[in-house]
Amino acid sequence: MRVQPFAALVPAPGLASRIASVPYDVVNTDEARALAAGNPDSFLHVIRAEIDLPEDTDPYSDAVYAKSKENFDRLQREGLFVREPVPCVYLYRQTLGGHAQTGITLVCHIDDYGQDIIRKHEKTRKAKEDDRTRIVDTLSANPGPVFLTYKDQAGIDAFVAARCASHAPDVDFVDENGVGHTAWRVPAPEAGPILEGFAAVDLAYVADGHHRSASAYRVGCERRAANPHHDGSEGYNWFMAVIFPASQLQILPYNRLVKDLNGLTPAEFLARAGEIFTLSSDGAKQPSAPGSVCVYVDGGWHTLQWPPVETESPIERLDVSVLQDRLLSPVLGIGDPRTDERIDFVGGIRGTAELERRVDSGECAVAFSLYPVTVQQLIDIADAGEIMPPKSTWFEPKLRSGLFVYTLD
């Protein structure tokens, strides 16, 4: 795959923790406004600029994109964002609890995305893709990186480990969620082992950021078409990503809640579930292995289990597919989880207490705690050219936006 260093816009020394923010898509407008309160330099003012406009503002209105550009330009004009003097690769380590993962921040070629060398496993939603496309085009920048993964390469891993051990970090802070963010700058002349290593990488995979990657590709293609002097050297041919070795990634489950039992009593629902799966009322709140799901209904936890699914389809083997096809659809009447308003999804980072709270409050009738999808399952599905069921993976920790910004010109 094609990668290269870039001269990023980065927060001025000592300001990374003040500027860098959660990604645009993990908070709604109200949450973004609350997080940025009292901090005019938060990058949320760029990626969720509606927080600086009246509360009834359409987040897709012209005024929002104009405000985003105004805020982005101010950060540069006032010296809060500075341009690196030379192209670099950036090593970016995240820690959460006992988990650590170290990715490599660089730019990837849009043709690798278009030619499926960078593979996908999700569909994009038009409104979100259009929104991010307009943001990239308005700013002429990638304000947030795409989260990619690749099959581990020993040479790259060895260089990264040695570099991090032998150099003091350029950025090091813990965010409001307890996630540690540490970054090391590697100037291009010193990044040879990384660049040579990626030249031997055949495939990469979008782990998180399908809308960001699709929008970068669209902007690049649109600018090519509009440029009669296009020669391939332009900045719009590339987009920013953080690429992690697959073995280091942590996927949390994406749990389900259903608002009613489709006319059944809790006892009737459990009886139906017991006809389909092996049912035990063991009180477990999280499955201990694939091939099972924990169910919270009527104040109690139960476990449903099934034997391995014998099929060539990597999609049909997923626990989330078994749950949907055998229980949610035929028993609870959830036909299309992408559009059915009776189902909701909760990232595993919130724990099973959130599932209990929403059922006990009466907001929902039943919750399903799932075993997480593995990185290998994600890769198998992408390699098969298939699309993951909706809300199947929750990657944690999330990449911070505003630590590095790639500008297209």
C-alpha cells in the first residue's frame, strides 16, 4: 500500500490536551456543547461547529460549515495550531486501563481506497458522508484521522517499539475519559523502516471511520476532475489515517435493547427463546465465549447458547447475526435493525449497568449483552467483500481529533 509522511498542523507545544477532542461522531450536539463549554480552543468548535450557533440551527446548514472554517482559521491565525517544519510520521499510543495500542499516523493514497486495497466492512449513510465531504472540502483538510488496521509486520513493530522506548514523547496527556494519548514525531528521513514496511503490506482495513475515508476519497476525486492540470502530486490524492497492527486492537461488544416484547410476557418470551437456544438462568451478565448471548428481562439475567454455525458465510457465523436471524426477527419482530425504531444499540464501553438501567426504567423491555466481534472476523468479512451487520463493532479507545491535521493544499 502507498503511504507517505506529511507536514501536519499540530497543537502548539503544551496545548494538545486543550485542543484535541473526541471524534465528531461519538457525541451529539448537546454533548459536544457541554464538552467544549469554557474552552473556545476545543477542536469540537471545528468538527461540530453548530455548538457555536443558536440551538435550533440545522447541523447541515451553510452557516455551520462557514463557522467551522472560521474557527479552524482562527486556531491557525492565533498560533494555537502550528505547521510542522518537515514531513513526519507520528507514532500514536493510546492506553485505557490495562490496554495499550500504538498506531502510525501518516497519509494513505485515495486510489488504494478506490481499488479496495484499503477494504471496508460497513455501508455509509448518505447524510453523514455528504456532511463529512463538505467539511473536508470547506477546510481543505482532514480534521480527523481514519482508523485503519493491518496484519502485523515484525519489522514495523520492532521499529515502533524501539523508537518509543528510546525517545521522549512530544505529546502525553490523559483525557476526560481516562484515556492516555502519547505521540512521538518521526521525521521522514528517520522513518525508512516504517515506509519500507508498508510498501510490503498488501491490504489494510477500515476499522473505524468509513464516513471519513469515503469523504476523503470523494473530495480527492472531485478535485481531480476539476483540475485540468492534475498530475498526481497534489495533496488531495492522500488522506490521513492512523494504522494499527491487528493484534493490538480492542473491540468491545455493541449491545442491543428492544423497547417491547412484541406482545409477549417475559415468561412467554423466555419460553420462546428456550425453544430456539439452550437457556440457563445463571445470572451471567456478559458471555464468556462466542456462541452465546446474555439476556436481561424482568429484572433477571439469562444466558442463551448455541452450537457453532456451520456455514461458509462469515456474516452468518457472527453472534449478532444469529441473534438477529433466530430471535430478534422471528420472535420480537425486528425486521431491519438499520431502520426499526424499536431497537437501540449501546456500545460496550458503557457496561451492562446501562442495559439494566434502561430496562428497569421501563424505557426498554429486554437487553442483549453480546460477545465482541474479533478483528479476524472483521478482516474475513472485508476480504469476502461483505458488509457487517449494523452496529457490530465498538472500537475503544477512540482516536482523538485535532492531534494531527492533514491539509490538502
